Amino acid sequence: MKILVTGANGFLGYYLVKQLMDKGFFVIATGKGACRVPVKQSDSFVYSEMDFTDPFRVHDVFAQMRPDAVIHSGAMSKPDECEQDQWGAYRVNVEGTISLLLNAAEYKSHFIFLSTDFVFDGIKGMYQENDLANPVNYYGKTKSEAEEAVKEYEYGWSIVRTITVYGKSYTGRKSFPELIKEKLEKKEVYYVFDDQVRTPTYAEDLVSGIVSVIEKKATGIYHLSGGEILTPYQMACEVADYLQMDRSLLKPVTASELSQPALRPLKTGFITGKAKRDLGFKSIGFREGLEKTFS
């Protein structure tokens, strides 16, 4: 079975490629620029440079590779950047997704779209799959609109929403715990939100859930996240304590005290019962995730 992965050079790309290869799938990794996925060359791995906002390149790669499934993990995902460059965010997150869907339909590929808790407004928290999307920033709006396009796909589709994914960075930008470690090593004071609630997700757990979606041919919406409810400040303090570093450098703030271009939903968090039931999804605790991140 051939699986095409977008955003393979990003943070999650390594985890996706590795687990898929370990499961015996043929992986078509795609991304901008040269391959940065640190895996050994193999008969079950190929890298194709592909900007998924370029419809001609997308067509060529799909025509050559004819994937059985697509995992669309590539995105413009920094909320502030999306707020400041709304056209760019729309082009990447919405138009890019539609281009991939049109090409996937040619080969009846199972289409798996990676989405976010930011499709919700953050008023009630602990969301289930059937809760109404109501984003408060432009990033969330583009992901919500892309979700609507995925739902119109005529073949098998899955939307996997997740929250605050972390782990050891092999490619792409650092995860939140690694960023905290870097700030503390530099003895920098760092202001962290303490009025937002999340259920942080260890990267390997998320990818295991995505692989299960493929193996079980599961369709529909699934929430995959950790089970612990933490604020970013609480997460940062756990990082400092685990690394035995000075947590006094971490300063709790509220959204009203530290303005950003994009609003953030205050309370998200996921109820993952459906994923546990249908996919056998499991998640580790944040402390165990930190042990794996810094091992």
C-alpha cells in the first residue's frame, strides 16, 4: 500500500514516515525543498519535492505515484503568521487542500486531513467530534474551511484533529518543551499563558492513531490528543521541573496581558472516547512524554 505524506520535512514528518515504514507501507514523502527526513534509504521510501500549492506539480506527483492513501499534514500553522498573511494562509491551508483532494480523487485515495483544536471557539472546552466548529482566528477559519472541503470528498476521508503536539524534533521547528528548555538554558525570562487549557499530545501517539485510521480504513472525524488537562504555563513548569532548571524564569500571563495578532481559544481539550473505541487509541502522560522527548 502506497501512502503519500505532505509536510514530510516538518516536525511531524519524521514520526509519520518512520511508523509507516515500520508497518510495512511504501511511503511517498513530499515537502518543499530537498529531503530533510532522517530515515535510511529503502525500497519502501521515496522523496518527491512537492509544493502542494502548485497544482501542476501535485498532478505530476500523483500521476507518477498513484497513492492508495494521502496523509495531508502540511500546513501554514502558526496562528499569528496566518493572521498577518491571510491570503497566504488561505492559499496554503484551503486551496492547497482542495488541489490535493482533486488529485486524490483520480486514484480514489483514502484522504486523511490533519486538523486542529483551533477550529473551536474555546468557550466550553473538552470537545467531541460532533461539536460545532466556530474558530476565533484566521488559522482556525482556514482549517475549518478545509475540513468542509474534505467532507465533500467522494471517496474515503478522515479528519484527525489534534492539540499541542510535542516530542523530540528531528526536522522542522522545535516543539513546545524544547523551546522551554532553550529559553531556560539561556536564562531568559519567558512569559507563558496560564489562562488557556489544552490536552497536549505526544507525537508518536498521534501518529499511531493516524496509522490505525489507515489500517482500519476508518472514516469520519477523530479527536486524537493526550488525556491531561494543562495550561501552557503548567506544561512549561513541568518541563523546568523535569530538567531541574529554574522555573522562576517562567512567568504566567493572561491573553489580556500579552497581546498577539491572533486570538487563541481559551479552553480546548478533547474527549477521545471515539478514537479509543474505533482505533484502539492510547496516549501517554505528559511526564512520560517529556522523558521520551529529552531522552
